[in-house]
Amino acid sequence: MSSAPTPRPRVGIDFGTTNSVVVIATPDGNTHTTRFAFPGHPETETCRTLLCLWQEEERGRLAVHQAIGAAAIDAYLDDPAESRLIMSMKSYLAQTSFRETRLLGRRLTLENLVGFFVAELMRAVGIDPADVDATVGRPVRFAGELPDDAFGEQRLRDGFAEAGFRSIAVALEPEAAGWRFARRLDAPATILVGDFGGGTSDFSVLRFDPAIGRAIPLGHAGVGIAGDQFDYRIIDNVVSPELGRDSTYRIMGGAPLPVPIEWYASLARWHRLSLMRTPATLRAIDDVARTASEPDRLHALATLVADQQGQALYRAVGTAKAELSHADSTILRFHHKDIHIDRTITRAAFEDWIAPDLAQFDGAVTTALERAGLTESDIDRVFLTGGTSFVPAVRALFAARFGNQRIDRGGEFVSVAEGLALMQGNSAHQPDAPAPC
């Protein structure tokens, strides 16, 4: 009598806009979060979703090399002129206008880039994609203007297939976070899950019954903004004015004109800043600076772009944002050559800046409840996950609607991946099944 085949290892992968996480489901029904160790950096449970590509000559021909996460930043800073740093790949998945790009003399699709990153992600944790069953998360609504969610999911699947995965299921990220939280329940409950990523925020209403071990989705809603949007608010209100956004300039001695606002739109969107480092853009900034009301600020903008100081700037902004989660004020500090920014930011000011974004979160929660046919009083528990859930104003939004006693948090950076590993084979959507929206 033949023995039953050994089950393939199961993994959950949270491919995020900002960070990615890999979790392995263990035979005893628990999970193990893998860790990433890059030379010169502390070991972490999350890997920055960054990909660096460069070429080196091998055996008489140029070969493309790649690095991810913290190693990608190191590789890029080691030779920024000859390497390419790819950021925020997930933000473009549902954008039909972005099909391919030209890098290092090659035409590469977004699926190629996702495949490169995910393959390196698996190598970093010692997993062969061909030997595991994987559940991958997707947002309820992808980031970007007028996203095609079905298109975004298919490109996500195709990117993972390029990385070598043979068995892929896709599940909604807030549902996955809910699965992880549901393990704490000892009775049936209706749960609202708020999952705040780097580029998207999703809200799902789910009914969990521990006795049957499955979740029933009741309603979903999502918005294409999250943690990166809060960074944008800080850059727009603090950094951009220091770099000349409010300056004017003249053409042929005419009336004062505002400096091109698109420069500061790119400055505030971290995945677009590197695209400004072209001779044409740098010449344009220099030309405007000649007649600008604040030429030194325009020169500072050019220096920031030319010297590729975007990563250092975003680290400073991220640090200030994090400090405002536990302090009433902080100082955003950024220094490079003649750029000196030391600006006090109060939590009250920050909350004023993000008020429009909080309103979008609030509207999405209302939509999720309406689609579920429920009201706030029908929700037993609220589970918030993702880095943005640390922001006091975000928690206050949910406390005002549901009460503090119903709100729970935990595993803010790994709960989605843990849930993906746990739910695989249960409510995950198999390759040919469309995910609900």
C-alpha cells in the first residue's frame, strides 16, 4: 500500500509597495516568519521592496546583476551612474499605461521586474519557488489613477510565475490579516480589518467562526493611498518650500511666473524622484534659477536631484513621521552640502495635513459596511494592521466610530503574510478564480 504524498511546504508572501514579508506555514499549524540578513545591515523580518540592476563584464560579455532590499540601496549608492534602482513596482501593476521600460539597454516589462525581485527574495530566505505552494496578497483596490484591478492581479500572477512559482493562489490582503487575527477568537465574530500598506489601504468586513475554521467575506472597500501619502504630506508642507516650490521666475523680463509645479510633484512621490535626474530636467532647473526670486532654493533642488539624495531625504521624512506617533512634536533634519533643513513639526500640524486622507479612509470604511449591509454596532472587533496603523489620528478615527474597547492591533508588519500562509488552501483564490473586489 503506497503512502500518501508528502504535502508541499506552504508559504504566504506579502509583496508590498514599501516592504515585503515571507512566512512559512509549519506542520503544526503555526507560522514561521523568515528573516533577511544583508551584509552591513541588521537582520529583519521585512525586506524593502527595492530592486537594483547593473551590468558587469563576464567572459567577454555584459551580464545583468541584481540586488534587493538594503543590498539594493548599497549597490545603487556604490555606482549610481551605472545602476538602476527600481522602487514601488506594486504601484504600477494595475496601470495599463505602463507596459515596459528600457533599462541597461534591454526592454523589460513590469512582470520581468517583479520576477527579478521575487526570485531574489526567495533566494534570500533559501526557498525554491518551484517546491512550494504560495499564497500572494493583493489589495482590494490597487494604487494609481483608474486602476484596472483584474489587470493588476494578472500581472502580479505573471510576475511570480516568472520568478519560478508553479502553484500560486491570490487572496485579498485584509482577509489574510483577518485570518491571522481570528486565531485569537473563541466564538464567532464579525470583524472589520483595516490593512494600511505603503501604497494602498484596504478595509474588509469578515465573519469568522472558529468552529468551522473559515471566513465569510461580507464587504470590501479600498483606497489607493496609505503610508507613502503621509510622507508626501510632510514633503509638500516642509521640504518643497525649502527647495523653491513657492518661488517665481521671469521670462524675458516679463511678469513673475510660478516655478514648474511638476518638479515638486515628483519630489513628493519617492518613486518618481529618480526620473528627474536627466540632463534636460537639470538644465531646466538651472535656467529657471537664473531669474528666480529664490535662486539658492532652486540650486538646492538641483543638487538634491543630481546627487541622488532621495533615499536620505525619505529616511529623514520617515523618521519624523514615526516620531510623531509617540511625541507631540519632532524636528525634521536633512543636511546635504548647502541644503540645511531643521524644521519643527507638531502632531497637530501633521494631522491637519493628513485630514483629507483620513476622510478617504473614513469613506472607505463606510463603503465596506454598506456593502456588508451592516452598521458600526454589528462589528464585534476591529483589527488594524500595517505601519500606518501606528499613527494616532488613524486609530482615533476608528475609536470614534467603534470605541477603543473593540480595537486590536498586533504584528503590524507581518500579519498579512502570516494570514496568507494560514489561509492557503482554505479561502485563498486559486489561479483561475477571480478575486472579489
